[in-house]
Amino acid sequence: MVEAGWEVAIGHGNGPQVGFILRRSEIAHKVEGMHEVPLDVCGADSQGAIGYALQQTLQNELFRRNIKKNVATVITQVLVDRDDPAFQKPSKPIGGFMDASEAKRRAQDLGWSVVEDAGRGWRRVVASPLPREVVELETVQALLNSGVVVVTVGGGGIPVIDKGNGDYVGTAAVIDKDYASSLLARAIKADLFLISTAVEKVAINFGKPDQKWLDRMTLAEAKRYLAEGNHFAKGSMAPKIQAIVWYLEAGGKQRWLPARRISGAR
């Protein structure tokens, strides 16, 4: 895409990495009494590390191809509504397992929401609110306008809320990476929105006897499949389809879910 003249913004996930960072922090706290790292800071940590890997690898490849183009990672905050209903029903498990006494103590002392997880122990759960605004949007846009490949909204962005006086503060939440990438694509008026997948193509009823691969899908079909609620897995393909629906409804021109390709926007 870069060779073909596209200006590219790259988003990425961080599920395994942010979980590792958080777990490492918990172990360091238990073993050495070190402070635990807040979830929003774990997200920022993962953005820097993953951004570094993508930035360096892509820069090296561009150099090998004699393409004079810079790559930059933007540590990106994403504003969420502090009154989002998701905060009333936290559902995303994070961190390690706890026994009942520790879970109840942390719920009381730290205000955590905790749930019992299928007999394996207790875990903390956090909200997954919808992204509302990319805080560093103007910076991302300026870099794209300057011809820089930008790595941004990593892991869905660092969730922040408005305290009510214009100040932003990080909050313990998880933003869906596909939703945040869709928000970015709409905000920069991307000509093309790509979502990379680990499967050959989109399918309805994936993994079931009546599975059907889809080569093409209209916006109306996508909305109907989502409304029926049983065609796409809620934690994997459904958010990707919803993200593309929002992009197209906002005037997006093209969408594509190719296997094993980078996410990008022009």
C-alpha cells in the first residue's frame, strides 16, 4: 500500500500483551510489594512496545525497498462517556485469579467489580464502553498529511473520561480495537478501511455445520446478519462487521476484511 502511494494509519490489538503487563505487575506486587500498574497505564505501555515493534519493522522494510518515508507511533487516548451504560455492567475479565476473600477485599477497598469465573476463582471485570473521540486526532491527521505512516489507537486506545471541567483522566476500561479503528477511519475520512483477520474470509455460522464463506456482502446484508445475532461471534467477528457498518453509514467509500493484511486508511 505504501509503495502504491497510500497514506496509511495502522491500528492494532493488545489483548495478550496488556494482560501480560497487568499480570506481571500483580506478581511484582505480591512478591516484592511493588505498586500495581493501573490498567490505563498498562494500555499505554502496550501501545509503546507494540508500536515500537511495528514502527521499526516497517521502517526497515521501507528502507530495503528504497522508500523514503517515516513511521511514527502516537500514544493515543480515546475519550469515552463516563455515563456509558457499560460502566454499570462491567463484563471484561482482566488480571489473574483471586480467592473469594481477596476479591471481596479489593472490591471494598479499591471499588473493583469482581465475578466468580466458572469455579476457577474470582477475577476483576471492567467496562467496555464505546469510543467517542480520538484525543490525538489532529496530531494523527497532521502526520498523515506530512506523509508519515502512523501507528495509532493501539489496543482501541487508552480510555479516558472527561472529569466535567475539561480535564481528561484515565479510566479502568477496555475499548474494542475494531470500534476505535472505525472511529478513526471516519474521523480522517479514510477512503479505505481494512481489518486484518486470522481466517481465510468472513463466514456466517463460523465453525458450525451450516458455515458459509462470504466473498462479498452488502451493507443491508451485514446489518441483517448482525440484527439476527447468531451469525458472527460476539467477541471476534461481530465487532469487525459492526465497525465496518458504522464506517459505511458515515459515508465511507470502501471496506475490506482480507486475511493476513495490515489495517490501513488513506
